[in-house]
Amino acid sequence: MLALLAAGLLGGMVNALAGGATLLTFPALMATGLTPVVANASNAVALAPSHLLAAVADHVHRPPVDRLLRTQIGLSILGGICGSGLLLVLPTGRFPAVVPVLIGVATALFAVAPRLRGVRVATAPGLLLASAYGGFFGAALGVILSALLALGPDRDARRVNARKNILASAATLAAVAVFVAKGLVAWPATVTVLAGAVAGGWLGGRISGRIPATAVRAVVIAGGVLLTLFYAHRFW
């Protein structure tokens, strides 16, 4: 349990500084012997409060509850439900083989996201697909949503971040509701990671001005590459 608490603590700090906590907490949950599907569901529950707390806390840059935001929340919820539903219908034996691909893709997206600002995409389909990905796995969802929203008309990073937290909360909580209803959550491990993540998020916020986000991102990317190779060797 100490390893899970440490993973949650580091994950919370990483999320506060750069994002990418799942690349730390998901492997830690799997290391306890949980199946990949249960580890994925438990990880989603453990990290769900982080975006929600951030969305509630940032009242200054929080977007108005207008038609656009309501539509985006609806798309995020729909995507989260579809993604979690896809995870449930995927044959249990198939998911482990997908794990290295998911971690690898999440790491790649995490690495290139800052360079996607010049790319043009349709926001609504992109939001639906991103939320579905979040419901299915979730690693780097915040990074993906930030990159997507930054392509829209509002380029202010603080307002984009506030909107991202709201939409990530909607997608993640929709998926969490499905996972909890289906009994896929290993609660003792989940609560341990959750406690660490909450403490880590607070610590990350306190030291965010002292540690360069680029340094944190480099460590997360390197870890993601190593984990991709490790799980590819294990499951393939």
C-alpha cells in the first residue's frame, strides 16, 4: 500500500505541474496484481477528483455556463460513456495486449501536444473522440483536451485550462459511474492512490513555481517510453 500511496503522491504532483499522472498510477495498480481492466477502472476513480477540484477552485477563469459549454459537457459525457462501454465489451483477454499501445500513444500525445497549436481540427468531433479515449483509458486526457481547446477561438491559456478541467471532469465522472455500477473498482487500492493524489496535487501546487514544467514533462515522457517497452515485453 505504501507503493500505491507514493504513486498517488507523485501522480498528483505531476498532474499539478505538467499532467500525465496515469502513466505513474496505472502501472502501480497493475503491480499489485489487479487485472488491467480493474486497474484501469480503479485508476479512473482515484484520479477523478483532481480535475473536478481544479475546476471548482479556478472560479476566476471558469467559463460561463452558456450554450457552448453545455454542448461541450454533453459531448464529454457521451464520449466518456462510450469509451468506458467499449472497455467493458472488449474481451478481457484482449485488453492486456492493448495496454502497451495505449501507454505508448498517451506518451506520444503527451510529448507532442505543445506543438499542436498550429493544427486545425473540428472541435466537436475531436472533443467526442478525446472524451471516448478518456473513458477507455484516460492517460494524458487533460493534455489532449488542452491541445484541442487551444486550437479554438479562445487562446488564453488560463481560460483554456479552466474549460479543460470542466470537460475532463465530465468525461471522467461519466466513465467512473459506469465502472462503479459494474463493480470494477478495487476500493482499498483506489482509496490509497486517491489519498496520495490529493496530497500530491496540493504539494504540486505549492512547488509549481520552483520546478520547471519542462523537466517534469521530460521525466514523465521517459517513464512512459520505459513502461511501453516493459509492458510490450510482458504482454506480447
